[in-house]
Amino acid sequence: MSNEVKRGRPPKAETLPVRLNTAYWPLDGRGRQDEGSEIELPADEARGIVEKGLAVRNDAF
């Protein structure tokens, strides 16, 4: 393995699509999202709100 620094774009953060069961303010500061909105969130944030019942996954997993 090489210890070279890779140049170019940083890796894209994993996101997951969710459908909101209630209004929600995403942590990225984009503003309030209404109930029923279908949005993409960072994977950790998406998993957290799904576990709390605030949203459901909106993909074919």
C-alpha cells in the first residue's frame, strides 16, 4: 500500500432518502421541512430520525 495523498474531490458523504412523518429541521441548516416531504439526509441523521419514528426510509432497501 502507498501512503500517497489522493488528489481531487473528497469522498461524497453517504445520504439516505427519507419521507418525514412530522415536520423536521435538518441539522444542515436548510430550514424546516414539512410532514410528508421526501428529502435526502446524511446517513447517520437519517438513521437516527427513522429510529425515533420521525421518518421512514424512502428507498428500495
